[in-house]
Amino acid sequence: MKKIPSQGISKDELFGMMETYRAQDLPWRDGRTWAYVYDAGEEVEAVIKKAYMNFLSENALDPTAFPSLLHFENEIISMCAAHLGGDENTVGNFTSGGTESIICAVKAARDWARAHRPDVTEPEIVLPDTAHAAFHKAAHYLDVKLVLVRADAETFQADPEAMRAAITDQTILLVGSAISYAHGVVDPIEELGLIALEKNVLFHVDACMGGFLLPYFKKLGGDIPHFDLSVPGVTSISMDLHKYGFAAKGASVVMYREKELRKYQIFACSQWTGYTIVNPTVQSSKSGGPLAAAWAILHFLGEDGYMKLAKTMFDATQKVCEGIERMEGLELLAKPHMNLIAFTTTDEVDIFQVADEMKDRGWYIQPQLGYNHSRQNIHLSINPKSAQWVDDLLRDLKISVDAARAIPQGELATMIESMFADFDPSQFSDEVFGQMLQMVGIGGASDIPERMADINNALNALPAALREKLLTEYLNQLFQYQEPTA
Ligand SMILES: *Cc1c(COP(=O)(O)O)cnc(C)c1O
């Protein structure tokens, strides 16, 4: 086992050690990593780091102890409300990320329904299958039932009529996205809002990804459907600042049309011997760093700074989309409203091999597994820093498609598909899952293979419930200390 060193290590030595651990990390600063990191350049990075460090140790647990933090939070919420069509009645809170914002919104809806709709005994949320997995997590944590509705097979937007048909007397909440992560499209929020009003249910818009940038894309001439708090029927909305707000990670907001609903998000406990807890969000003790960094970057960049960044991404997105549409053998899965793109191959070329070929050429782009109407594909998030690389990306993409075409199709996926077509995960023991991990090539947690195509194809061939079981098993292995081998 690793133990706490018996004697402290010098600063030089320990920071040196930490830098060496980075060797295998994605080299995101070069702008060739098109996922995970939202990079607006060195100056922005310096500003968020300084603000973060300045408030790192302050604790937002008690808003009366550190009024500076309360001030930041209320101002951030007001700026975000103004950005997303809210008014003086709009309230909200700062959270650690989209997932926490969504958990808060689902909790508020559940507890609102407990108070106002005693007829509801098994609360349900109706959402499109394109909605973020965070809703599944929230429903799982909060014991709310999910009713998944397939999105339109062409546009990948939510299908309002199918959503309406899925509403029952137990439905408490509808969900729409602006934009959806996978396909980058805005759902028909106005139509969904009308349905929510008609059926008298709450309606959350997940604008975690799109909320910040869409208003700028609209000003730049983007054809963006209405999606914000100004749309009738929308009762809550979430927006991440740590995506295209370029704040430090740990920054999102969840907002409500009015206080009456937000009240149900707050948790209070005085039934113990310590300090009375009153928490608006999931975290209790929390660093003031992310909050201060988010406040700082909104002020540092301002509307004109964000507009410039948006323009860079807007133009780059158009070029990338046109390039992909022109390229033989590739197609966009949907016409994106923002700067997130999903594309796939039109013929027998293995899209996961394309991703590996791109990786060999120094790009990191994200493979997405197929689900329902959505075929397996590659996902790109376009950053300001990626704009300079668009031509190179398209060139290498063409080379990668040709290279992938020459690679013979693996048989593993076909074999797995036929083996597990009608599969009940509950019948399998942990040992079997361990063996399956070996089979798909991720048996040893420490030896992550260079090429992922076989693994991705194997996962893609499995039913979703089995993918979940298998990857749970994988993570359960991955998060365990291992003695260094060398
Ligand atoms: C990123 C994202 C989330 C989840 O946000 P985290 O910050 O990763 O927790 C939710 N919804 C959408 C649409 C997203 O893109």
C-alpha cells in the first residue's frame, strides 16, 4: 500500500513529481483536443486561476460568514437570468456543474409535487432519449421514474407529440435540451412549453451546454429556436459556466421562474447536535474558488469578449460542417445549432477506426456509442483554440477515413452482438463480467490499449444495460491503488 510519507517532501521535489505524472494526459493546450477542456487561451486561464486561488480557502457553506461569496453568487445568477430571458422574479443558485444543477432541479420538482400534488405517488419525468445522462443519475439518486421518449430520427430533436403522449397523471416534469450534448441541437422548447402548460407539469430546459453560447450564435445570424426562461411553460433552466462561459471547472447555475419553486431545492436540518444546515445545493462545505473565478471571467471578458470568442467558434463550426458534408464517406448526424457536432460514416468504414487514426495523428476526438436512432459516431466540441486547426483537421480526417477503410472489420463485435442480443444482466456474476472485460480488451485496468476501436465496437454491440454493468466493473477495478511495476 501507498502510505503518507513519513517525512514531508520539499516543494521542488513534489511539484516536480506532479508534473511528471502529467506526461500521459491529453495535451489540450495545443487546441487539438476537441473535448473535455474549454480553452479560451492563456489570458483567460490566468484570470480564472488567480480569482480561484484568491478565494480557494473561503467556504461558501454559510452565506452570512463570507458576504463576498453571497455577493458573487447573487450577481452571477442575475447576470445569467438576464442572459437567459429571466426577470426580477428569477432566482437560482450556483452549483459545481451541470449534473448538480440537474439534480437540484429534479429534487425541487419532486418536492414541489409532494407538496402540491398529493395524488402523485410514483413521480415520473418525461424526457427525450437525447437528454443528458445526468437526468438518469438524478432520477436514480432521487428515486424518480424516467419515461424515455425517442427523439426524431432525422433531426434528433425531441418529438413533442410523442412527449405529450408519454405524460401520465404521475408526470411531474418535462425535460428539453438546448442544446443536446450528443447532436448539438435545440429541442422544440416552445412546443414543449405549451404542452407543459396544457398538462400542468413543470418543465426544465437543460441549457447546460448551450445556454451561454446560443444567444451569441443567434446574434451572429445562427438560426436558433427560442429556448430560455422567456418561453411560456419553462419553469427552470440550467446553464454551465465551466463550458462556454470559460469559467474554472466547478461552475454551473440552476435557475427558476420564481422563488416558490426554488424553495423546494433547499435542504435544512436542525435535528442533530451540530450547526444547523441550510443548503441550497448538494454540496455543503465548498470552496469559494469556482464561484470567484466564474464571477471574474464574466467581468473580464464581458459581452464583447464573449462575442469575439463566439464568432471564432461560429465560423470554425461552419467550416468544419461544410468540410464534413463535402467529404466522401462521412455525414453529419444532425444539423447542429451550435458548435457541437456528431458525424459518422456513410458506408462500411468503421467510425471508431477513424477516431483511432485521428488519435495517431495527434487529435483527440470523442467516439460516441450508438443508441436507439443514433448510430455510433464521432463527437467534436469546437473551441476558440481549435479554430486555427480546422484545415488541418479536415485534411487528417480525409486521410484517416481512407486509412480506416483499409482496415479489415473485426469479428468481435458481430460475435458479441449475436451472443448478447437478448441478455439479462442480472443473470451474470461478477466473474463473468471480469471475463467479458478481458474479452473486449480492458481486462487489466493498468494497460489501457492504444487503439480503442475494437473495444468501442464491442461495447457498441452490447445492449445498453450490459455496457453499464461492464463499465461499472471496469471502473471498480480502475479506482484501486496498484503498486508501481518498475
Ligand atoms: C455537460 C452537460 C451536462 C452535465 O454537466 P457536468 O458539468 O458534466 O456535470 C448536462 N447536460 C448537458 C447538455 C451537458 O452538455
